[in-house]
Amino acid sequence: MNRDLFGNPIVEDVILRDRFIEPPFSVLDTKSGNWQKRKRQWSRLGIKSEIGRDAKVINMDTMAKEKNQAEYVSIFDPALCEVLYHWFCPDGGTILDPFAGGSVRGIVANYLGYKYTGIDIRQEQIESNREQALQILDVNNQPNWYVGDSNIALHGLNGQYDFVFSCPPYADLEVYSDMDGDISNMAYDDFMVAYESIISKSCALLKPNGYACFVVGEVRDKHGNYIGFVPDTINAFKKCGMNFYNEAILLNAIASASMRANGNMKTQKLVKVHQNVLIFKK
């Protein structure tokens, strides 16, 4: 049994987990045994979100690296999808993802009985997502993935959604393509113009009292300073009339953080081992 600093036994709240999958606290620990168990269960389905995703990492401060640059692509956590869908989307509800990326969020959504619509600018990514979904889900229960620039494609969507959920590019941390309209290759000022527009158009399709959730993290500029991407994201949602309703800290696995600590601290940079889960209400 786990014990606290004073030697007292720590009793896990099984009732909360039974009802909410994970305790609905403002810290989500992906390192916990329960979380890792659920993540392994999702992996057994055969989700391979890294397929179709090639990204050049420009800012390596928060990523594993070799020398000065490396090929790296982030993979979204399916266990986080499960929790956030359960908390913020009604059973059988509709989900809109304007930065769809890999297959995880769509496959998990439809597997759990939700109806997912995602947009990504890269044809090869969407083709990969559709291929994976056909291998895992029934042919009559497929996520809707569209190819296109969300700034344009969102105009073509009809109806309203119960939940807006995405993990956008973290500025230019990962550059996915050199295509026009891919905000990951834009200078930050241009990035923010397009980013705010996509957020506004997505939230316009959200039902009254519906929730929007973006999973984001801070990024350093070429001088090593944080650019303020997290507060910029909050302000972008507030600009379009959304209320900043919840924030959670997503604790990531330490992985290579221990090895990077010595190098980072040569310039007094803390090793980042968390992301910000931002929730807004319409």
C-alpha cells in the first residue's frame, strides 16, 4: 500500500474511478498504473497514430534529441481521449477536431460511440487515418475525416457539435509540411492570425453550453524564451466569446527528461514534463 510523507496509508478512491474513469482533479498523471493500463488496452486495438505523420522538430527543448535536430512526431494519448470525452461530451455526442493529425482521437471517439469529424491539411495523413479506422472499427462506424485547410473547410460543415477537441500545432515546434495553409510552418504572428480564425470558426459550430478543449504546451523562441503559447490560446478562445472554464496539468512520462536535465540546466531551463489541458464553455 502506498503511504504519504507521514507514513499514513493512501487509499485510492475507487468510487471516483468507477464513475469518472480517472478522478476529476486538475492534475492528470499519465504515469499512474491505472492510466498506463488503459493506454495499453487502447494500443492493443492496433492504433498507429504515427503512421502518415512526418514532422521536423525545430525547437528541441522539450523533445528527445540527437545533436541539434531530429526527426520526431508526437503521438496523442488515447487514454486522455477516453477521459475527456467521458467528462465533456454527452453519450453519443458529436466531436469536431480542426487539427486532426493522427488517427487516435477519431478512432477512440467512434469506438466509444461518439461521432467524430476531423480536418487535416495533409492528404497522406487522412488516407492513413481512414485505413487504420477500417481495420479497427465497423465499416458503418467510421470517423469523418476531411482533407483541407480548416480555415476554409470549416465553412462547409453543417450543423452544430457537442464538443470541440484538438491538439493544435505548438507554433513551429513540429513542422508537418511546407503547404500553404499549414500553420505549423508560419511565423508566429501569422500563425496566431490563422489559429485564432480557426478557433473562432470551430466554436461557432459548437452548441450552446458545449465545451471546447485544446491540449497545448509552451514553446521556446530562438532565444530560449517561452513565447506564451498557452496564454495566447486562452485569449484566442476568449476573443470569440468562450469562457475559460477548467485547466488541468497533464503529467507526462519522464522518459528522456532525466538525461536532458544536465544539458538544459547549463542555461537554467527546466525540463518540461507536462502539457496544459484547457477547457472552455460556450
